[in-house]
Amino acid sequence: MKADEALGALNETLNDQEKNLKLTSISHVVRRDCALLIFQAIIDFLKCWPKQRQQDIPRTTIRQGLETVLSELGPHDDQLYTILLDCLPITPNGRDLLFDILPYCVPIEDSKRNETTNKLLGVLREVLLQDASSLVPIIGALSSTILSQDGRQEVWKLAFLSLEALEDSDYPPVIQTLLRNVTNNTEAVQAWDVLRQLNTGDENLIVPLILNSFQSRDNGRILAETYVKLLLNMVKSGEREKFLGLDVLVVLELLEQENFKSKLESLIDTLVKQKRFPFDKLLEQVEILYARERSVLQERLQSSLLKLSLFLLLSPIRINSGTPSIMMSQIHEFILILYYRIDRIRQEELIRSLLHLGDEVSMVKLCHKQKYRTHHLDATFQSVHIVITSLAANNPASVLRFKSMLLQRLTSNNKSSGYEQIISILVNLVDRGTGDGIDSTEVMVLLQKLLFCSSGQQRDRLSQQKKSR
């Protein structure tokens, strides 16, 4: 049959059987027969289509036909699976279209799992011997196919050994298969070793797959535990220079999981204390995440980035020996850079959190009489103040939205409000003729409060001197 005749026969069968399937009076058995006729017509077409014209295969038409077949027969149909396996070795043209439906055809009964897996892998080995270019489509199909334990280990080895010889565009299906078929710690460690060394030129190719793997009900726990252990061992051995951008993204992802939050927070504090926290990698990833206007990865990690910024800001309280000043400077830089990358809603969320954080730390200062603790609380309070003041000075409009909150605190009787800090922030918001800053009446309030605050501090100092005498 010539190519044009084959295409005409395919279209005729599709039209006739789809008309039959629209009839409400036909039985379930007849509907199955119609679906199988469509599938057989697709196979016959692919068998006789010229190899030199593969690029002309009507893929959209065939995909629509295959969707109809799966819709009518349902997933994991034994009869369809048997026909598909018989056709794969003898249908070289458009074989990737058949690989696409393979995971939905493989039977999933537990009692036949080993038999089904062995038969499937045997057919795929035969196909691979015929055509080495089928490697990536086969691995991609197996990434979401339910297999036996032995079958998963064989597929894992195939994916693992294939990584070195792939083009960048071929990485996603192979990596997905590799991670999905990890069954033990040894395989997980080997997978992370090779994946951390990959240089794809575009982390968006593999990062989402890696982060998604931690959500797997089947082996997500193994994958996450081995990655966290890898990072802990790097910190323990002092190999800070080996931290990668991927490691930073994994930490951001796993900080959201309660099972790993404590270990990772301890890891972060250790790195800050030792002046080894990889701020360069963190800032690099922030730039990459926000290089595009909106991305799935950006949305996914944005909340964790905000939480990390506040966690780092509180490091002087948690680290008994104090946070090194160079680390605090880098923390401030990170928060300010992050602020100017996130959207307005997140910006307001960050400033609101900083203001509340300043209040809470100031309140705690009054409750702690120990000199040691007060020193670190002072450092934290000052650190929060530096960030807010920088935002008020460089971008007054960002803090101006919270003007009423700040002015209200000046009239509060709560001595923990930090009058001088609040005033220094508000000074940066004084209206400079734009009509959207603090007006003259509010300026008078600031001056009165500043005078009151200074007088109160002077009286406190005199009273303290009298007591000391």
C-alpha cells in the first residue's frame, strides 16, 4: 500500500469508527471492537509508512486516535497490551507514539507483576537491539510504568549507564526514570553523585525533576534522607567549596518538610557560625529564579526563601558565640536583593514580618536580664532595624504602606516599641513634596516623641547614677 493510500485508509477508519462510538445504542462489546479497529488501523498505517518520510507522520491525528482507544478500553487493558507488545518490534516508524501510551497499557495486577515485567523488558531489549536511538523513548516510557522490584533495578541501571552519553534535551526522561526507580540507599547515593556533576547549561531541565522526586510516596523519603546526609557530611568535612546551586535549591525545598527541617536548620547555623554559608550560591540562584518574569520553580521556592531570610536574621539569638559580622552583612545583602526580586504582595509580607520580628525581639529583650543573652538580642534587633531602615531609605514607598503601624507604635505605652529605631525609619519617609509621604503634622509627632524619648533616657541614666552611689 502506498503512503497516500495508507493515510486515506487511516482517516476513513477513524471517521467511521468515531461515528459508531457516538451512537448511544451500541453495547460495550461493540465499543471495544470499534476501539480495537482504530488501534489496528494506526498500526497498519505506521507499518507501511515510508521510513524516509517519518517527519510527515500525522502525529496529531494518531495521538487523537490513541486517546480514543484508551478512553474506550480503559487503562491497563490486557488485550490492548498484548497487541501493543506484538507490534513494537515490527513497527519502526512512529514507534515513539506507541511508547507514549505504553505506561497506560501495562497490566498492574500484583500477582502477575514479575511475569508482566519480564515480558515487557524482553520486548524492549529486542527493540533496543534493532534501533539504538530508541533508548531515550524507552527509558521515558519506563519512567511511569509500574514494574517488579527486579525490573526497577534493571531499569535503574539502564538509566544510570545512559546518562554519560546523552544530549541536554534527553536528560529529563532519563533522570525521571533514574530517580523513580531508586530502591535503596546505595542507588540513591550513586544517583546524587552523578546528578550533582551534570552540567546541562539550564538547571530548569533537571531541578524540577529532582525536587519532585522528594514528593514520591514510594521512594521520596530515601532520596531526601540520602541527599541531606550528603550535605551534612560535606559540612562535617569542611568541604564548603563543593556546595552547588542545586544543593541550595534542595535545602529550600526540604526546609518545608518537617522530617528534615531541624537537621537543615542546624546545618545552616553551623555554616553561618563557621563563616562558610554559601551566600554566593544562594544569590546566584535568586538571580536565576527571578531572571524570568514568572516560573513554576520561582513560585515553588518563594515562600521558603522568605522564611530562610527571617531564619538567617535571627541567627545571633541561636548561635551562642554570636554571628560573625561578615555573615550578618551578607544576610542583609541577601534580604535586600531578594526584596527587589519578589512581587509586591511578597514584598509587603516580608516588611510586615520584619516589623513584627523587631517588636518580638524588643519585647524579649525586656524579659531577659542576663547580660549574655541581651547582647545577642541587641544584635538581632539592630540587624532587623538595619534592613528596614535600608528599605525605607532606598525605597520609601515600600515602607510607607506601613506608616500608620509605625506611628501607632510611637503613641503606644509599650516601652519595647524601640522609639529611636522607629523614628529613624520614619525620618526617611518624610514628605519631600511628592504628596505621598509623612506630612508636617506627623513630623511634629516625630519630634515630640524623639524629645520625650531622649528626656526619658536621660532621667533613667540620672536615676541609675544615684542608685550606684
